[in-house]
Amino acid sequence: MKKIKIWYWIATILFALMMIMDGFGGITQQEAGREVLKHLGYPMYLLIITGNAKIIGAIAILQTKFKVIKEWAFAGFAINFIGAFVSRAFVGDEMSLLIPPIVALAIMFIPYFLWKKYDLNVKNS
């Protein structure tokens, strides 16, 4: 169980840091994000909304007290990545641009599944 706990925290912290950096990029409206939103046809203010949501979500997955909030944060990240994939597919982007959101979704499931495994072991102890 100790190994699961260590791997859970490593994966969770790394994923949360990725989301915080991405969220900060959205809030500050970095050029890369602006170009993607323009390409997809979304309004620029969506960068600020999703940026804030990613930072709040990262905080939510790092906290240990409110499991339902953590669960919803993971769900929000999943919706974000699936939405990114579908948005890219709808505008006809090539496969190389469709893969990153799916990879991000797969990466997100690492801390999620480790959390579920660790939480189940804690309950059974």
C-alpha cells in the first residue's frame, strides 16, 4: 500500500502541475492558446474560463478531505480533454493534432486509478 500511495502522490502532483501551468497560460492568454481557440472558432474569453477551471481542478485533486469534489474535478478534466479531441475532429484537424488530448486523458487516468486503488486499500485496512 505504501508504494501505491507514493506513486499516487507523484502522479497527482505532476498532473496537477501540468494543469496549473496550462491554466495559467489560459488566464494570461498566451499566444499558443489564442491561436488554437481562433482556429477552433471559440471566443477568446474561454481561455480565462478554462484556465481558472484548470487551476481550481488542480487544487481539488490535491486536497484529501472532499472526495466528491475530487471526483468532479477528474470528471471536469476528462470532459475538457474529450472536448478538445472532438473540437479538433470537427474542424478537420489531422491525426497528429487529435492525439494530444487523448494522451492527456490517458495521463489523467493514472492518478485517478491510483487514487481509487489507494482509497480502496485505506477503507479495507
